[in-house]
Amino acid sequence: VALAFAGCSEKAPSKDQILARANEALAAQRYSQAEKDYREVLRLAPDDLVAMRRLALLYYDQGQIAQAYPILKKYADLQPNDPETQVKFGLALFATGDFAQAREAALQALSKRPGEEQALSLLADTARSPEEIADVRKTIEDLRKTDQDRQNYHLAFGSLDLRKGD
């Protein structure tokens, strides 16, 4: 009887304990354990930003875009000022063919981190028509004027020129 009571008296781990365990698993590259624990944190606290971000990036970095997408979307909506996640969300949108929303995500990231290579590349890649190419070129030129002249801007211009066949 004492053993039965002792077994029942153990408290379930707290959300913070599970989150710490997930972070340790992620750092040790035990991805399935980290995924399981982050999902448990989100079950207990659906708007936990740390678990949401790390699970979304875990999925994204593992190439699991379909699993990453809804979590990235929710996180990007809740945290629009996180440029890294905005770029990842934009890349996921681009992969689904939603070029207009991908462009918005790239612009959001660039508003916080001008000259960010992936965001500039994504922005250039979203331009399809000659009008969009011209609009994106102007946007990149405007961004470059307010920032230092980084090579990333030139790479984005090159991508746009390639799209034009120039």
C-alpha cells in the first residue's frame, strides 16, 4: 500500500521542466524527444512562444515544411518582429506558391534586419511579372539607401536581372 501511495504521489513535471528537457534534447540532437516534449509544452500552454518557435524551427530545419507551416504561421502572427522566423515562414509560404504573402514576410524581416541575405533573396524570388520585378527592384534600392552597401543587395539585383533575362 505504501508503494502504491508513493507511486501516485509523484507530481507530473511542470511545463517549465518539460521545456527544459526539450531544450536539452534539442541541444543533444535528440530531435524526436525534443519534438515530443515541445508538443507536450504546447498541449499544456498553447501560446508558449519559446516552445512554438523551437518546434517550428526544428521541423523547418529537418525539412518538414508541412509540419512547420502552421506553427510558423501562428508564431509569425504572434511575434512579427522576429526576423529569422519571418524569413522561415516566408520560405514556407514560397514553397506553397503563396508569393504575395512570402514577399510580405520577407519585407517584415527586412524591416527589422536590413540587408538580411535570405530575406533579400526571398524578396527577389517572389517577383514573377515584369511589374513585380520593377517594384521589388525599387524596394531593394530603397532598402539599400537606408543601409550600408552590402553584397546581399547586389545578389538580389542579380537574381532580379536573371528573372528579366538580362
